[in-house]
Amino acid sequence: MTKKEHRTLIRIIVTLIWFAALLGTDRAGLLRGAGTYGRFLLYFLPYLLIGYDVLLKALRNIIRGQVFDEHFLMMIATFAAFGLGLMGDEAYSEALAVMLFYQIGELFQDVAVGKSRKSIADMMSIAPESANVERNGRVEVMDPEEAHIGDILLIKAGEKVPLDGTVIEGESYLNTAALTGESVPRRVKAGDPVISGCVNGEGTLRVRVEKEYEDSTVARILDLVENASSRKARLENFITRFARVYTPVVTIGAVLLAVLPPLFHIGGLTYADSIRRACNFLIVSCPCALVISVPLGFFGGIGASSKIGVLVKGSNYLEAASGLSTLVFDKTGTLTKGEFRVQKVVPSAGESDTQNLLGTPEEAQRRLLETAALGESYSNHPIARSIREALGENTSLDTARVTDAKEAAGHGIEALLDGKKLLIGNLSLMTSNHIDAKPAEEPGTIIYTALDGHYLGYIVISDTVKEGAKEAIREIKEAGVSKTVMLTGDRKGAAVQVAETLGIDEVHSDLLPADKVSEVEKLIAEAGKAGGKLGFVGDGINDAPVLMRADVGFAMGALGSDAAIEAADIVLMDDDIRKIPKVIRIARKTMRIVKSNVVFAIAVKLLILALSVFGLASMWAAVFGDVGVAILCILNSMRTLHESR
């Protein structure tokens, strides 16, 4: 509880005691001798104690031209009630009760908002205050924004990583909980990347800065969090517009209700009766329950998402996520690790000269892999690295045996190995060089190899599926997404294998970036016809156009490109797609809670408004229609905070 909330609580307690004492003495008849003005003062003083800030806000807003708000309604209604008391209507206690319970509701609201903001505040606290930079043999403490790419940072145990960089010396464990929601520390050593906002657990690290502060992870996160409230859901915008029209309408209605019945002798009502009904009308018409609980519900949903390491850029995206019926995935880097591995080595069989060249089947596999690794020894392509890694770290290659290596664009590599022509690549490379190689029907990337005109065999290389990807797809379907689709530039065989492994419903392969946009356009149209929304999950620069086109774009925040994160609507800070079904559940629960608040608040208010018009509702009922409904709606909204558990 903040200092301001603590002071308000003290005022509420003092006023409650004062109010209880007044009610007791009043009912005992002990205040009869105080006279009309004496009783007025006894009730008006605690009213000022509890409501002075409401009155000041109402007056300031009137001066600024912002007349019709809840402060204005409370001021007019309670002043009218005190006026009735001076007219002998015994309305002092009700006037004080209205302001007292209104303040109790406001305090309740402030505490609820504070709790919902806590996870966001925790996220905001990841910003480092300073950086230890090594310059000219000295360590200078400076603002992280003053450090630049290439600077060396000294990060001691317990300090936050101020900028994104690479460890050049030291070994430690980083606490990434504030960024990813993951409680298990991550071990880093020389050569490993580190991102700003993490906390160094032990040891001292020397880190080379790779990004300026404005481009760092922590700066991007803070920017996303700070701008989240500016992107409002349609329902939230509707409530805002509704309140702007609703409040002046009911105020005018209350004035008419106070003046017209006695003026035209309707129902035999006196001005005191009409004013009392108008007061009830004003109190219950206050739109606090809607204006507070709806944004609070969305804010709670965004806060619950941030607790699990997911940044939602605005309540409009949370609203859209609640309606997802189709979820489209990029393959490499999203469903798979983007790390190629040799899955199979198949030497050629059947020709005696090839068998003699390669030896026994075991030797043949080893020699084929070694031959391909030699041919790929000068390449940094992921496929080349995967072939070299398959030989093992202890295998040394005599790269001097390879000469005249050159790349055949789109086909593979041609080189001389011990003076003999070596071909490594796809089937087209073999065919164009008149090598008799039969097409291999294997899922994955096929690397054919030939030496000195002899076909040696092929190597199957494929990407590895991410841990938890299959579980994520299953949970996404359980969360209510009816259709999952994978889009990839890979060939059909490799794509279908991954889709079948994970349980993806539909696959589109051999796609260029522009083709992905076209496919997503078709899928959006299909989802729209059924009244659903489409989400896209990607991580690369080429995914940015699709992320922007989708109803909801999910990007990988840890390994994803800056362009993808900028284009996305929801960012997974640890690249774990198992967070997606959790976000969908949070979004759907948030929408259920927000809609139930709207229906409940409007229904109760309309009922009490109608009863007030006919004099069937007391001011206490009006207080419940305002404060009671607001508290119930706030309590309901706070349930969104617990969904992350």
C-alpha cells in the first residue's frame, strides 16, 4: 500500500468511527438539541474529511471544462442530499454514507490497480542504472546510454547486465526471471551472448558490447511496456465513448427528474421527493464500475502475461488473441531450432568400383562423411558445419588436400580433392556432371557426393525440432485453436516430416517470403468467414511482413530478429512457444471477465435507475449500485492476475 493509500485508509477509519458515533447518538435522540445547523455541521465536517479531494477534483475539472465525470456526480448528489437535510428531510447520514463508501470503493480500486501493475513494475525495474566500462586501463561508472559498441563491460556478481553483448572472459550464471519468467539460471561462458536486464549471479564477467542502448533488449522491452496502454481494445474504447455520452445524459435526466414532476404536479411529488429521486439517479448512474473494471481487466491480463515472460503490446492484441481460430507457424527457428544435424549417411551400393573405393559399409559411411567434410571445409553454411560436426571434435581435416573449391550457385560445391574432381550438392549438380545418382526419397536436405566421376552416396541433413514444440501444438489445440498451419521455404518432404511429428494440420512448403504473405491472406479470409482470427508465429526478418498482416503476430524475443519483434503484437521473451497456449487462455479468460463486468454493471444500474425514477430505491440502494457494483467488478477483474499460475 502506498503512502497516499495509507493516508486514505486512515481517513476512512476515522470517518467510519465518526459516522458510527453520529448514527448511534442520532438514533438515541441525543442530537435533537443541536438544531438543524448544528446537525448539519456534525455530519458535514466528517464529509469534508473524507471527501475534500473528490470536491477539489470536481472543481478543477469544471474549471478545465471537464464537467461530466464521477467526481462531479458525487459532488452534486451529496450536496443535494445535504440540501434535503437542511429542508428537514433527514438526509445527512445518507449524504455522508455516499461519499464514505465512494472513497472505500476508490481505495479498493487503487489497491487492485497497484497489484495488477506490480508485474509490469517488476518488468520496468530491469533497467540497469549504470554500467562499469573499461576505458584507458580504468573502470568508469557511467550511464548505459553512454557506452558504445565495442566497449568492454565489467559485470560483478549481483549486478544487472546493462547492454547486450558477448562474454569475452569469465563464467557465471545469469538470472533471466525478470525477462523470461524462467526461474532456472542460465550458465554463460566466454563466447556466449548475454542480453541486458539479466542479473549476474556469481563471478565477474567481461562483456563486449554488441548493441547500443537504444537497440538493446531492455530498451526494447521498456518501450513495449510503456506503449502498451496506448493500444486499447475495441471494448475498452467503446466503454470510454459510452461514458462520455452516458454521463451527461443521466445528469440531464436527473435534473429533469428533480424539476418536472413537482412543476407539473406529476404523481403529487414535492420538490424534496423529486430531488431525493434525482440524487439516487445521479449516484447509481456513476460509470465507475465500467470505466475502472474494464481497463483493469485488460491490464490484469497484460500483467499476467508478463509474469510468464510474454509481452503483449496492447489490450487490443489481447482481445484479438482471445478469438484465435487459426495459428500459422514459420518452421525454422520457430518450430525447429535452426540447427542442422546429419541424420543419415548412405554410401552408394551396387557398383564394385565404388565399393572398392570406399571399403566396408562402416568404413564407407566414415569415408563418405569425411570426403564431404573436406569438400565443405571452407564453407560457413549451416549445412557445411553440420557435416564437419558429424565427424566429431577430435577429427582433424587435412584441408591442404582440397584445392580450387568453388560454389556452383544453387547447386553445391565443386573442388579438387587430391587432384580428383569432387562434387557435393543437390541432384541437379550430379545430373549436370553426368553422375548416375538416383533420387533419394528421404525427409530432409539431401547432399549427394561424387569423386572422380564415381557416385559415393548421399547424406541426409535436417533441422531438429524444438523441445516442447509437440506439447505446445497439442496445448494450443486444447486452448481452442481449431487449425494449425506451417509455412516454410523448405522442400515438401522435410516440411511434411516436421508437421507429422508435431501434429500440424496443414503444410505449405517451397515458399518465398512473398508467397507466405499470399498464403496468410487466404487463411485470414477463411478464418474471417468463420468469425475467427488468425495468428502468425515467426522469428526472422522475412517473417516481418506476415507478422504485420496477421490479426495477431507472435515473435521470438530472445533469438528473433529486431524486425520481427518490432512487427509483432506479442513477444515471447524466451522463444518458448509453449507460452502461446497460456497467453490464449489468459486472453480468453480476460475477455470473459471483462464482458461479464459490462453486462452485470449495466444490468444492475439500469434496474436501480428504473426503481429510482419511481421512488422504489433508497439512497443506500443507489450506493450499492455505484460502489457495490464497482467493488464486485474490480474483484472479478483481479481474477485475470491469477491466470498465469
